[in-house]
Amino acid sequence: MARTLCLARAAALKGAADASFGHLMDAIAVDATDPRPFELLGDSHKTEGRAKDAAEAYTHAMALSGGGTGGDDDDVSLMGTRSGASLKLFLDLGQSLLASDQTADARGAFSAACELAPCASAWLGLGACLYREGELEGAEAALAEANLLDPTNARVWGYLCVVALAGARAEEAASALRHAFKQGLGDPGLLAEIGGMMLAIGEWKNAEAALRRAVKRGAGVDARLDLGIATRERGDLDDAKIELKFAAATAREEGRVDALEKILEVLVATYDELGEDHMASQARRELEEVRG
């Protein structure tokens, strides 16, 4: 079993997903009660961005591990004992559940992680879940614990920013955002969320800064639209035009008619302000076609 798991892990590290999966299936065929191949399977799904599949694999591994706290062996995961679930497994399960919008279950996993080993990642996960559930005081308390344990964690600062924004504390949010940028926040979804919330309260400069980082790291059409709006509101019409045209092209490619309509509305207004009447007329015609 150990050799097969090592082969699976080695194949995964080389990017040979099919070979890794084959080794894992071999391991499961040998002993379907061993949690380790299921944990590795969850790792594979997580790496490929399949959050729901990862959560299912991790849940199975957790059940086979007993879902408990295995004492001194808790830090042993893939090649360790079956005496209890590891901290890594709790965190991976919580992250995958949260990414697949199973927030209540994710909260349970992170709460267990906090009891097992109250590290920054565990408190961050719990804080994120509480924020998603609208429990702002609890979220802030959990994130404060995470921040004390690791003040260099960019995602902690990012979530402190959104919690402050949700609580209408713009100055605190701006301060947290500066720290998040300083620590290199690179989560496109979180950056896009921050940008959208900053945009909603008229913080154009902070919104633009967050959204530029978001789209650079792969955020989609909605973030690009918000970036165009933030840039336009800041007064840079030429740059706004570029961002909005890019957003429109992406929306067309992805069949995002709802987003395309919003983009064209802003683009028409931008062309009008620039005095580009011909382009404004073209955008209006397309907008009328989109609206049917």
C-alpha cells in the first residue's frame, strides 16, 4: 500500500494526473478502508479545481479516519496512522466545502481544526465561514485570532477588509486592504469581492487597485466590468474604454448575455463622454440587439 501511495503522489507531483489516479484506484482496490488514498484523491481534485469532488473524497477519508483527533499522530497524514484525522485533512476538507458553497459543513470542519490545532489557517477558515453566514462579530473575532498568529497572512487581511466593509467601516477596510496588498494578496475571488464592495461605496481608487489585481490573476467578466466602472468613475475614460471593450469581448465568448448588456450600457456612456459618436452608435445598436 505504501509503495502504491508513493507512486501516486510522485505521479501527481509530475503532473501525470491519469497515472496518479490509476495508482490511487489500485490502492483503494487493495484496501478500501484505508483513508490515505482517499485523501490523496481529494488533493488531486483540489489541485484541478474540482472543489465538490475534493470535498467528497476528503469526507470519505475523514469517515475512514474516525473523524477524530488522533493525539500525537495527528500531524501524520498520507503515510501516517489511522488513529485520527490530521489537521491537514480538516483544513483541506473545510476549504473544499467552502469553495463548493457548503458553508455550514465547512464551518464544522474548521471549528474542529481550531480545537485540534488553533493555527492561523484554521481560524481564517472559520472566520471566512462565519462571514459567509453573516455572523460578522464572530467572523471578526476568528480573523483577529488568525491575525495574531500570522500577521503576514494576506488572505486574513483580505477577509478583515471585507468584514469591515460589511460593517460599514470604510477606514478600517482601507487599512486592512493596504496590509493585504503589502503581503501580496493574490486570491482573485477575494480581490474581486473587495473591489466590488469598494465600488459600491464610491472608493474608486481602492476598488480599481483591488480589481486590477483580480483580473491579472484570472478573475472573470464581472470583475472586468467593475474595473471598467471604477476606472471611469475615477476619470480615466480611455482606460475605462479599454477595460470595457475587453469585458464585452469576453462576455460574448462566454455567452454571458446578462453581463454583456451591463457592459454595453456603461460602454455607450463612456463613448458619449469621449465624444466618439460612431462607436457609441455601434454599441447602442448591439445593446438593442442584446435586449431583443
